[in-house]
Amino acid sequence: MTRGAKGIALALCMGAAASCTANMESPSSTDRAAQYNDYFADNGLGNAVAVVQHPAGEYLNGITYVSYQGPLEDPYVATYNHETEQWFGPFQAGISELGRMPLSEGRIDNHGKPTLIIDDEGYIHIFYGGHGGSARDGVNPLGNVHNGRNRHAVSARPYDITEWVDLDNIPPFGTYNQAIKMDNGDMYIFYRHGAHRSDWVYHKSSDNGRTFGEAVSFLGHRRRDDLEAVDSWYPFVRRGQGDDIIVSFDYHLCWDRDGAPDERGHTPNRQDLFYMVFDTSTGAWHNIEGEQLPMPLYRQDAEEMALVGRSNGLWTFNGSVALDPQGRPNIGITMGEDIGDHAGGPKYMRHFRWSGEEWVGGHPSALPIGNGDLEAPTANSVRFLLSSRTSEGNGIVSWWNSNDGGESFEQGETLLERPNSSFATSAFIRNAHPDARVIVAERPPGTNDRRMYLLGDNGPVRRRR
């Protein structure tokens, strides 16, 4: 069903006296500072982007396409032309049920943020809107349910963000979508097939996302017999080398509400770090040493065959994974002490890498409290682009660099800083242009409204007011 009027442009007027259109004029050297904003939209909502739902954008043929969560938790898409320095949009790309649920006043679900990827024919795909599905959708065969519906929309025309069509070709029981396209055009969508107590699955499409195969479980949930809890997971999935897809993941100890060890009940208690590889040419999964893994992977086998490192009582929050030029994985994951907060407590970024013989790293370093993405340009260098806060309380997005394989880090260039605020950041944009690496949402206190930035090596990509 075509969105029709739902897909009209929302040409945002970002300035009291501004005159707004979807197409923006190119900047001049004399009036840039006075007539341009650092942000490209001001209608982001809540946690408008996140590392785990990725890619949120893609660079292709001179255009960067970006997506984020906007009003009523609906997905929005905009584009930036790097040659003409023009913005277009944003446009509403779908309707999320999460923003229309009868939740308590002021509550935002935040689990249905969009994932964006472009197929080989130029059609733009958005996956969005789910937090596990609900009982009205029937029985979830691979887990439990919560809210919303996982949905898939595609642009009505190639490279055109103005109109969108719903494709009813994925189950409603999903959240945390992560999309990958291989060199042969095959598309994969990975997600959790339901609420916390559900398998993680993937679907494969060989016809540019018009149809997908059945859900295939790769991380299994199972009730524990030693604790009042269920095994669950949080993976980050990324394209590897050749036909490989790489996955780093942490374990979620999903306590029963009435069986938890303290009055907090069910908490986001996550632990330890794991890694595995999916060979899409054979359909087999293996660990870092090439041993084939049983599928779906359950906790006992993961601990025996796929363990990167123990968190030793610290709580974790999933980060991201990237390969160096030799194909050796580098993993970022946040860790922190449980100080009694519902989410445990503040978590500092830590770095692990495969030396060729063993997993090394994981020790405390100069890396800050915050999250983001990483890359490993050489065998001995790694750098993170992280959102964090200064000692003065300013929100910043900065590079953090290591030239000794992650043994030590130093803060590099700060790309964005705002007083009395904080930032949520996406993972790296797919095939990112150096001027447009991540999408960032500014989170000033006292409001759920977010200014949205496209951030690269020269700072924010500006837009005429």
C-alpha cells in the first residue's frame, strides 16, 4: 500500500524567520555562519538513532541518505548532495505503531528506530517499528512479545525518498534490525524475533528485498535450570571479508521479575563478550579459529567455543566490531560496575582484538563513558568515534586513537560539542563519505525533541535555515 499523503515532504523551518523548502541553496563563504544551522533537522524524537540499529544511512553516487526516529516514533529520511551541498527532505517513510500505543504519559518506546539500506536497483529500504510484536499478531514461534510491529517499507522509485510503499514480507515479531548487502546483491536482515526471551534470526533475500526466506535462528534463547532467568543476547552484525558476516555479542541474563536477586527485578544485566562468523556461501557459522558452531548457538556452546572475554562482574552494553586489513577483528564494548541503578551504572568503552593467536585487551584505558563505532585502519591502529561528556558537562563527539593495538588511547579531534547536553550516535554510515560518517541526535535536558546532525571529518554538515 502506497503511503500517498503520508509520504509528503516535511520541509523543516529551522529558524524563527526562515523560509523553508525541500531543496536548499548552496552556501556562500560570506553568509555561511549567519544563514546555516549545524543540524539538518529538529524533529528527532527520544533516542532518535542508536549503534545497534544499523546502518541508519548510506552513501551512494554522491548522495548521503540518512534515517532517524521522528514524531510519533515514525521513520524519517533525508538526503545530502555532496557536490551541490544541498539537503532534501526529511520525508516520513512509514507509520510506527509504537508511537500510537497507550503508554504512560511522556514515555517513548525507542525500539523501532529505522535501519536503511539501498538495493542493487537503487530502491531504498527501511526496517522499523517493532519491539517484539504483540499478542494480537498471534503466537510468536521463536519467543515472546511486547509491542509494535516490525515493518519493511521501500521507496516507490529508485533513489527517491518522497514516497514509500509497505512490503508485508517480514514477521511482525522483531526489533533491533540490522541490514547487510553482499557483493552479489543478496540482502540479509538480522533482528531479535520478539521481546527479550526470543531467538535472534536472519532472513535472506535474493531479489532485492521483495521477498525474504524463512527466519533462521542463529542465537537461541533458553530457560536456565540454575537461576530464575532466561538466556538472551545482544549482537552487532557487520559485513566481513568476502562472503563473511561477522558478529560480536554479549549475553543478557534475563531475570524473572519475581525471581531476581534484588528489588530491581528484571534489569538489563548483560555480561561477557563473544564473537563468531557466518559464511554466507555455505550457510555455516564458525568461531575465530575456524571451528564450526552448532546452530542456533546456545549459552553453553557459546561459552565453550565463542568466548572473547569475561566481564568479571561488570555489566556490559553492546558496542560494535570491525576488521583490520589482515581480517582480524577489533571489538568495542562498554563495561561498568553495578552500582544499584536499574541499568547497573555508567559504562566505559573497552577494546578487544584478535592478535592472530588469542584475544587481547579489555583492560581499562582512557576511553570515556559513551558509545559509538570503531575502525581499524592498520594492524596496530584502531580508532573510535564516540559520544561522551566533558568534565564541564558538555556533550561531545570525538575521535579516540590508538597506535599500539589498543593498549592505550588518546583523545583526538572533537567533531561536535554542545553545552549542557549529550548525544546519541549511530553506527558508521554504510560506505560513508569522510564528510558524513555518522548521524547524531542532540539530547538537551528537559525535552524529548532532538536536533539531528550529519557528522564527518569537517564537523557537522550544515543546512540553510
